[in-house]
Amino acid sequence: MLRSIALALLTLVWAPGYAAAQSSEYDYVVVGSGPGGGPLAVELAKSGHSVLLLEAGADLSDDPVYQNMGRMAEAANDPRTRWDFFVKHSDDPARESKYEHMTWRTTNGSFYVGLDPPESSEQLGIYYPRAATLGGCASHNAAVLHLPSDANWDNIANITGDNSWRAAEMRKIFEEIENCHYLENGTAGHGFSGWMDSNQGNDFWLTNGTDGAALLQAVAEASGSGGNSTGAISDAELRTLLNRDINAIDPNRDQLTGIFGMATHTDAAGLRFTPANYIKRAFKENPELPLTVQLNSFLTGITWDQLRDFEPPAVMSIDYVVGASAYGADPRHDPNQNTTAGFSWVGKELIIAGGTFNTPQILKLSGVGPAAELEKHNISVVVDLPGVGANLGDNYEGSVLSLAARPFQGLSGPYVVQLKTSVSDGDRDIYAWQLNSAFEGFWPGWPTYYGPNTLTIPFVHMDPRSTGKGTVELRSADPFEPPEINFRFFEGDDGEKDLQAMLEAVKFGHRLKSLLPEDSSLNPFDERHPCIGDGSVECTDEAIMEYLKLQAYSHHASGTCAIGNVDDPMSVLDSKFRVKGVKGLRVVDASVFPRPPGAFPVLPTFMISMKAAKAILSGA
């Protein structure tokens, strides 16, 4: 019976006449099929446990829009999977009003993006897209695989006293889940038989004598990748740099700078890998897998067993609704649409993997969170956990966008350059790359098209100091209403250090443009931001930092249900992902990280999915 339900629900395109969801019981219920929840559900089912996996979206994993990495922006803008969140970067309305891509809702219902909205428009906020589809945000992201620094993992071990979080132990999990396609089988530090495909860009374009080769030379010189050599770096040396393994096992990996290949979660053919692929592969290998995948299903509440005073409240059952676009962040949402009620008993545990915004919302609506906030919305307090929805953090992102004097020819890649700024604590703290297109952040319909002359140097400031001050708070007790989200960028004394690091990333972009050969006819560049023009007008450090403070963006939120020392009142989870103060409830998604985990959180989230599976199956 489970087999037939699972396969039917996985392939079913929901229509108005589908049957009502049936009440049932599962050993484990997992909410969310992204990098945290999807693989975890499969691992639990492979161990023989009955598992219900709820996914709020549909399955589009076979659609070329989601398979082809070149269509990433199209996937991220697709209303079939898009959830539109609108956030704040500060508590200062005047500062917010200067954000150049502020999004508004006009009187005719359309979006306006900019600083001069039509009369009577409603200010929505700064756009922050998420994905509701089988596979989660791994289905629309840039697919970058980047291991956090060892210090990031070791920090979790230090604050919890759990040495299974040490970097060396987490590397073992990486090796276990990886199926590497770009290195020789058996290369130390990598895996070649796991469920997560990894690949890396090639170097075939290097000898074509194009602008891509000239830019690579400039990047190498600007980043010091050529070592002590002077003059042009040979093609052989450049090829070696392009094939450097950014996730190599190396005691000095976190301090290494310069050019690296860009690793991605793509398969041998370069197609996107997501948890949806793993789920489907698991069914193909075992059609009797006790996993039920319920699509277009949105959790609305948790029921608790609170009858025994001598034990913490325990998860008893869940309620959910079945119907497409049920959540208010879905651009197709209709508050008057019909949905079908769903219910399930939870035999062993409920695992929430709804993401950094939705997971704290789910917990709070179910009575787990800051007591004062819950009482404000007339929600019965099950356990007072002030850390739920706090500690919202992210990496800071920016870019240098310029238009060359002529169109680029053969600007290839991708590859990465890592930098260590003057304010670094010792590890590389800038992750940058190059694009022959614009990337200036996110807004409905992004990006802007500037033409074939475009050169963007986007960058991520890793391990920022001033992050973790944001919040995700309820607007109401309505589970379908998106929460209030405020990141509070650059707050506190450490904000200046983070801006200094980003300033140095901008100066790197300026320097590499100046190093392009004079006979390339690419100079002079017309810079669009953060400076304006061809460089003939002074652009001060102060002006650049002010621009970055106002216009920095992000899209890798984490931290709102942080793991920590159980005696820390602001921690939400213990080291085994268990929610403090209750029984039978865990969280496994990017919200668990006390600090932003490296440049891109998808790989560490894949890793904690397997770590959580091990913890659950071991009885921890």
C-alpha cells in the first residue's frame, strides 16, 4: 500500500478533483524536501521506518528549466515554484527607502522595483525569493558546493561539547554523501559512491585566445595566484589554477587564496542534482521503500501530548492542508481557494526542515518560541524558547558591475577567486567569481540586461562578524501569512570591519579591470556600481562603503533555530538537532547553524541531513 501511495503522490499533478488526504500514522514525518529534509527522509525509509514527507510545492525536477544550470535565473523567477518573501535590512525606514531595488505593489497588483513608485503603491520590502518544490531551494540556486571553514564546524563542537561536529568528522560525512565526477576515483577527502553528485567547470576554453583568457590572466595577477612569477602566467599554470579543488582535504585549505575551480551539485552531464533526484533514485532501487511523498501539502499545526506532568510535552500528531499555492508567499496564492485537510499521527518523531524563515514560524505557531511573542498572538505557550526566530544571519554580498568598451568574446568559466582581506581572522573571507551578465541582487524579474559588454564581479563576504542580529517574527497566528523578517545588516561595532572586507573585494574588482591588456580594447570600462563612470571622477572609500551598506544583499539565510549549549537560553536545539523542552521534535535545515556556514549553505545542509539521520537511527 505504501508503495502505491508513494509513487502516485510523487508523480501526481494535483487537480481540483483529487481525493482527500487520509488520516494515518508514520514512524517519522519530515516537513520539507530540500537539502535538509529530502535526503533525511530517504535515509530513514531505507532503514525500514515508515516516513511521510510533506512538500508544499510540486515536482518539477524533470523540467529542463530546473535541470539546466544556464536557466537558473528563469527557475528562480518561475511562479510555479517561487515563494516571494520581502524583508528588511534594518530598523531605519530612511535607510530602507534608499535600497535601489525596493519592491512595491502598485494599485493594479503588479510589482514596481525602484525608488520612485507610482502613487498609492504599497511598500513590500527587499525581495528574498525561496523555492517550494520537490528538492527545495537546491532546485533554483546556483548549485555551488563550498565547504565551510574547519573553524565553523569546530565552533559547533566547542559550544555543544559534542566532538562529532569536529571538522574532521564532518569531512567523513562529506565523503560519505558525495559522488564526485571531477576528480580521479579514490582522491583523498572526496567520495565517489554517495547520493550527492558533484562536478566542476572545465578548462577547454583557455587556449581559444579569447577575452576569457585575458580576464583570467588579470584575475590571477590581481589575486596573486601566480606566486612570485612576473609577467604573463603560462597556459599550463592557468589550467592548473582552474582545476584547483576548492574542497580539497588540506590542512591549509581555509587560508588558501587565488583561483579555484567552481564545484557544483551537478551530475556527470552537468545537469542539476537536487534531493528530488535522490528520492526518485531511491524508489527506482526499491519500489517497496516505505516512504510516502505528499506534494502540495502545507503543515498548519502540531498537536502535543501534555497529559503527563513529569515529562516534557511530546509531539502527538500534525495537521496540514493539501492544495497548490496554499501559502501566502506563493505568487499564485488565492486566500479563497479550496484545500483539503490532512492529518497524521507521529509514531516516533517529527522533523521540521522548512527553511530558515518557515521553520521558526512553524514552531512558534505550535507554541514553541518566545512566550511574549506567542501570547501577543493568543498562542498557547508549550515551551518558552526565546531563541526561536532570533539569531537570523547571512553572508553579505555585493558586486562590481561594469560595461566594457566593446562586447566580450568568449568570457568563459565558471571559476572562483578567494581572497583574504586585512580584517580577516586568518581564513579567506571573500568568495568571488566573474559573469558576462549582470548580477546585482534579487528583485521580481531579476536580473537587468545590460548587453554583451557586461562584466560583473560578484562576491560573498564569508564569516561576517556583524551578522546574527536579525529576527523572524510572526505577523499573526495565521499559518498562511508570511512572517516579518529583519536581517539588521552591519549592526554593532563589527559592521565597519565587514564593510572594510567588502571594500577590499570591490578594489580587487577595480584592479583586475586595470590589468587587462591595453590591446584588448576592453578599456575604458563604464562602471555602473558601486562607483560611476570610467574612473576619471574620484570614488572614495567612504562612498563605496556607504553604497555597500545601503545596497548589500543576501540569499543564504541561517541561524533562526540555532544549535547551541543546552544551558544557553538562546539556543533552540541540542547537538542532536532535538528541540529543547519537548519530545519527538527535531529541526534539520539551515536554521540550525549558529553562524552562517561558509559561502553557500547548501553543501553543509546536505551534510547535516546525513548527520541527523545517523543521530536519529542511533537512538540519540
